[in-house]
Amino acid sequence: MRWIVLLSLASLTMNAQRPLDWGDQLNGTYKNPVLNADYSDPDVIRVDDRYYMVASDFHFMGMQVLESNDMVNWQIISQIYRRFDYPGWDSNDHYGGGSWAPAIRYHNGLFYVYFCTPDEGLFMATATDARGPWSPLHCVKAVEKWEDPCPFWDDDGQAYLGRSQYGAGPIIIHRMTADGRQLLDDGVTVYTGPVAEGTKIMKRRGYYYLIIPEGGVCCGWQTVLRSRSIYGPYEKRVVLEQGSTNVNGPHQGALVEAKDSTWWFYHFQETHPRGRVVHLQPARWKDDWPLIGVDIDGNGIGEPVTVWSSPNSSSSSTSFTSSSSSLTPIWQWNHNPVDSAWSFDVRSGCLTLQALPADCLKASRNMLTQKTVGYESEATVTVDGSGLHDGDHAGLLCTGKQFMGVGICRTEGKLHFYLEQDGQRTQLGRCPKNKVYLRVTIDSERNLHQLATSTDGRRFTPAGKPFPLRMGYWKGSRIGLFCYTTSSVSGGKARFSSFRYDVTR
């Protein structure tokens, strides 16, 4: 059994006694996906003997940075930013906006992360240590409808930035200042293809390579372009496709040289409702072209593997940990946090959320979330509603395109259990205690989610019927905590403690 436990909202660890049906199999092999959670548009680099990953987080704050020493097991080590100081981010008006398809690079002792938002522009941040602190976001260019940027420093020190346009394609290359903070021209279009996006630039043996996904999220393929000049003309080769496998749309990721000089490729696969999960494929070079996966059907194009020998032996396991000085970086706010409306007591391990005005869960400002993990899991939290006022709602959520929650609300001075389904609230009966327990049980393969309530933490009563979720706003399913009030002014407070998230498959 492998499980995730979040002890008093302070630290999260995933331990392994036997392997799950994905990731490290504890016998020298791994099974795809290696990260069975929504790390969409992953980019990965190696610095010395460590590997670092970033992924799109869209309207969820932070952009998590992950670290690995074996390419299979990962831990979240930091977040890059806390908020967007632009219109609409304080009122939940940017679902599907925010950080799209980032790139991470290491140059001259600095980590660089670049990403575009569809409405605000091209941003970058730097750090001397991937664990942070990260510099404040710098807007390289205030522009709408750019996407998927990637920096590149050539052998002579000249810096470039590749990117595409909203809706995908064409691929455009800009010259950039050496510090990466300013573009020097309007860019040159070097390639136009079918939904070409996600540019990753590298150079090897005198060739410039553009590693790009094409064809769209659910059914695309991975293309590689190469040229002796960064501006082309480029030759083209498709290097990975679904082929005879059941891995739809295997593309958009990172080609990485391991510390033992072997090569590997990370990519996503769109699944429902988990989102875009991360696969790892073996790669090699032939005639200065990368070959990715295994050419099962013999057409010259690689296909994804299911099980493969692990890149590097390690005794580590997927583990999400941090100090207990604050919330761990696995937690992400939906849109900008209201720092005056939440607090975390390290000694008691309790998170307090104030009820801020909203007409439904989707509009709730104090919504703290994390990605669901694996095929089967269960989350349980303790909630103290003694500080809630009339009109206040607090509880546990499960979301994708829909916003489903179970919790407690105060009406005419009395506490009630209640269920919320896409803005429709139903009271479930009186709550005889201030301190209650809430649970969601998840079967993502069958796409069934069950909310439940309890007054003693042992016997749980289903809240409504099992329901399916859909991906929404480019993101997969999540669980989380919330507190809001239907009053026009801020309400009372709820205290959350003993959050536990168990992943069993």
C-alpha cells in the first residue's frame, strides 16, 4: 500500500510498501504514468545529478517546482509566484487563464522559468536555488495571446526566445538580452504546422532542434525540427505517436539527457477526469535525430511504452514534503489569495479560513486546492464550524469543470450539513456538533466520486449520490477546502485540521 498523508496541514509524504499501478514498481522498472496527476505541459531539465520539473497551473496560484534524483520519483519543493496583480484575479474571473506551458532552464548559475498568460503577457522569474526564493515575476512583454515560450542561450552567449501564438502556431523566434529580461525584435516565423506549439529549443552537434507537439491535446503527436541555423530552414520528423497503443496524444514535454548519458522524453497524456498525466519514454539518437519510445508497428515512428527499466536506481519514492513553517507547496489557491482572510497555526496545525462574500463555491475566494493523485484515493478533513455566522459555508470540495462540495452552513443560528452541486445548495439535516468530519472517495478510472459526512470520524454517511467529473478550464480534478458567505459582508471563520489524503491505487 502506498499512501499520502497530510498531517495537520503541515507536511505531506507519500510512502511505499508495495507499488501502485503506476510510477516506480520498486523492482528496477517503472510503469507509466510516472506522475499520475495533472502536471500538464511538463518541462524538465537536469542540473548536475538532479532533475527539475515545472508544468502549467493556469488559474491556480504558484506554479509548483518538482525535483527528482532518479527521473521517476518526484517531490514538490517550491512555488514560483503567489499572485497576479492584474484585473480579475481578485474576483475569480480568469478560469482557464494564468500560466500556460512553462519552460525551465539553467544558465550561468541561475534557474529561469518562462510562461505566458493569454491575457497579460510573457513572464519570467529566476532563482539561484530551485527551492527558492524565486524573484518577483518580471513581465518581459505585456501582450495578449502569446503562448508556450522557451529561452535558449547559444554558444556565443546570444539569447533567444521561441514561442507560438494563441490557438497554436506558428513557431516564432526572438532575439533576447543576455539576462533574459527583454526581447530585442519582433521575431521571425520559422515554422508553421498543424497546431504547432510547446516549443523547446536545444542544440546538439551543430544542429538546432525545436521539439514541438502538433495536432492538438487529445490526439496529437511529437515532432522534431532540426536546422544548422536557428532561423531555419528546418527539416521535420515525427518521432512519437499513439500508434497501436492506448496512449492518446503522446506529446508536449521535454527531451532530457540523464546523468548516465542516456536520453529520455517526458510528455503528457490527457485522461478524464485526472487531467494531463506525465509519461516517461526512453529515447536515443540515430543519424542526429532523436528516436523516442519503441516503434511497435514498424512505421518508423516511436510509440509509448507502458513498462520500462528505470533510468537511475534510487531508494527514494514520490514524496511531497516541506518544513512545517507554513502550508506546504502542494496546496494552491484558486486565483489570488486574500492574505488577511486566512491563517495557519503551526503549533496546532490548524488552518483558519474566513468566510468571504460569494454566491456559490465557484466564486469563492478562500478556496485552497491540490491535485488528485492516482486511480483510487480518499481525502478526509476535520472542520470546526463554531466560528461560522449565518449564511457562512465551509467544507471539502471536489472539482473539475464542476464545483462539488460537502460541508456545514449556519442558518438561523444552527449548523447544518449541506451539499453543493454546481451552485445548487441542499441542506442535509442538522449538525449536532461544531466539530465534524468530511470525506471524498475517488475512483477516477470509473469516474465516480462520493462525498460523505460524519460526526465521529468513524461512521460516514454518503452526501448525495456518486457523481462523475469532467476536466475543465484546462485542468483535471482537484480536492480542496473552502469557506464563503452568501452575506454581502465578510462572515465568520472555519478551522480545518487533520487533513489526510490516502492514495490506494
